[in-house]
Amino acid sequence: QVPLVESGGGLVQAGGSLRVSCAASGSIFRIFGINAMGWYRQVPGKQRELVATITSGGSTNYTDSVKGRFTISRDNAKNTVYLQMNSLKPEDTAVYYCRADVGTLVYWGQGTQVTVSS
């Protein structure tokens, strides 16, 4: 069983919007709960970088390049985190990874490709 499953990536023109989702499934999430959830992205040859995070209480954090364009949210009852991406730019093109923290344990999704054409 894959603990984190992302969906919603794809190809969009610059200026367009996409929403990616990540659902966490498994007993560890139900039993212990999820602390922070987040989205990271990676392009070939570069390190994975933080895009946005959200705590269980709803506090959010964004990297500067996406502030005002991206919105992270979560549904604690569904153990799901979302990333609404508006005004997309070609430089947002990357594989987007979901992350979930359970205590000191870190879980990653398999990644979903987001491609923004100019």
C-alpha cells in the first residue's frame, strides 16, 4: 500500500491553474495523526525544494516565489492536502511531491508532474 498518493498534475499554459491533491492512507496516519503536510518540487539536476507547508492547525508557509499564487489547504478528516496553483509560470514546471510528517517519521508521495508551457 502506497501511503501517499498524489493526483492532479498535468500540462497547462502559462497563466493557467492546476490543483494537485495528496491523500494519506494507512493505519499509522489514523492512529497517530499527521503533523505537518507539505508540497515540494524538484527539477532534474536540482535539489528538491519546499513549496508550501501546512500544520494540523492550519498554519501555512510558502516559498517566496509562489506567495500570492499558490494556496495550500488540508482536510484533516480525509488526511488529504491540496495545492491550488494559479497564475502558473514556466518556471513552476517540476515534479511535485507530497510530504506528511508523523512525529519524527517522514513520508513522501511518488510525485506528480506539473508542466507549464510558455
